[in-house]
Amino acid sequence: MIRWRPGRRADVAAVVALLADDMLGATRETADPETYLAAFDAMAAEGGNQLIVGEAIAGAATGLAAGGIVATYQITFISGLSLGAARRAQIEAVRVSAAVRGHRVGAALVANAEARARAAGCTLIQLTSNAAREDALRFYERQGFTASHVGFKRYLDRSD
Amino acid sequence: MIRWRPGRRADVAAVVALLADDMLGATRETADPETYLAAFDAMAAEGGNQLIVGEAIAGAATGLAAGGIVATYQITFISGLSLGAARRAQIEAVRVSAAVRGHRVGAALVANAEARARAAGCTLIQLTSNAAREDALRFYERQGFTASHVGFKRYLDRSD
């Protein structure tokens, strides 16, 4: 039903629309299109930092047009010394279109991320989810993740 | 009291010793030295993924030998589309030697990470801390971080 592939520059607008169609994203995905394209280029220039999109394929049961982007995530491979020199795969910016909810697209997304993590030699997948996303927290526990950590963020004021 | 600088290959053993001298690290930093050196090389090959060490400088009030590594952290710069195309600085593997506790080395470490994050164009610093590290959780809140997220981890069995 979904084909997962690296995102292209031409996909950026569709991905940003998915990011914005969200209880938290609605108020914060307000940068201009050129800013998002520049961020895509910066991602591409960084080793092991990939935008992945899930594209609806023909024959899908959802009634969506083939080729439409219905899910997205970002995966970053991070080597390090800790945890026995583990290489980690970090997932960010997970979104599944409301149009395909109930079709196990989220589980397929996690399986796809896991396959990419293993292929990159990672022994650990990690992600954080906003504590307000109660459904997401339950989803990740069902997918075998352990909620062992507290995720902290601190915004840096550009004007400082 | 502390000079912060990028870690070198010759610092890896001292950093691993710091990582292991910890309530959680004691049981998991058991890889062999060559594995840690290979991970250091992998970090160096990845763009924007740095090991930072804090070196005691001469005249320090701690009685430690100058040049000894008394703190460490890892900082990774991650571009992405979400949060208005924010570039993030992610901190991992934070350790401060018990020998310098009480000298505000932790606060200096966070300030150093913030300076590196700003220099790399980041608008956000993020990290996770094991929920069992109660002192660390309080420390990050005092440093202006918000505990807004739940941090999930899933280990991948190499033998799968």
C-alpha cells in the first residue's frame, strides 16, 4: 500500500503540508517555502541524515491517488562512544496522513525505519514524542519501544 | 578551570573511563578499546558529530593535574524540516567527573554546548536523560530546559 523512499526536493512542500496537518504542527510550520528547501539541502549535505516519504501505490485500498505522499519521517544515523560504542538511528518528524489512519501505516513506518537502521549498522533506535501526544506514546510502546527517558528541549533565541 | 575542546583519538580511553564511572554506565561500557576507537573514527567521518572534552587547566582549585579530562559530552547538529526548518543541536553522553562535582562544571558544560549550537546555526538544543537520573533531571530544568517530551529507545538485536 505504501512505498517508502528517500524524499526529494520536489517532495518538500508535500512533506511540510503533512507536518503542518497536526495538533502541534499547525501553529509552528509557518516558515516560508525557501526556508524549508534550504533545510532540505542542508540535510542532504549532512552525512546520514535522511528525509523519508511514504508514497501511496496504485491499487491502494484508501482511494488516494497513487504517488501521493501520505507519511513521512526523518532518520539520522549517529555514531558515538556511549552504550558500548553504539551507532544510533534517531527518528524525528513522524507524520501519517489522517487519510490513511487505521491502515497500519504507522507500524509499516516503524518497520521501514528499523530496516534502514539495521542496514546502517545501528543497534538502537531512539525518538522522542511530545508528552501531549497520548496516542503516539501508546503507539510507540506497542511497537516495542521503552519510555525510559525524559526528553528536554531548550529553544535558543536568535536575537541573544 | 576547564578548557573545552574537541576530543582527539588519544582522549578516547579517558572519555570511556568517564562514561563507565556512572551508575548506569558501569555495566554497559564493556566494549573493547578498538571498538571505541572505531566509533570515534566513525564520528569524525560524520559531518557535525563531535566529541567534546573538558580539560582541567593549571591553577584549578580542584587539586587535579592540569590536562586531565574531567568532563565530556557529544554534540550533533541535525538539520530538518520540522519546527519551522529548525537546525537542532543534540547532546548525548554527558559526564562530569565526581572529582569536580560542586564546581559548576555541569553549568559550564551546558554553556559551552549552547555556544557551539549557536555557532552552528541551531535554534534548539535537545537531549534526553534516563528517568532514573533524578539529579540530572533537576539539573537540566535549572539550566532552562523544558521536560516536554518522552524519550523512547528500542534496542536492535544484532542476531535478528
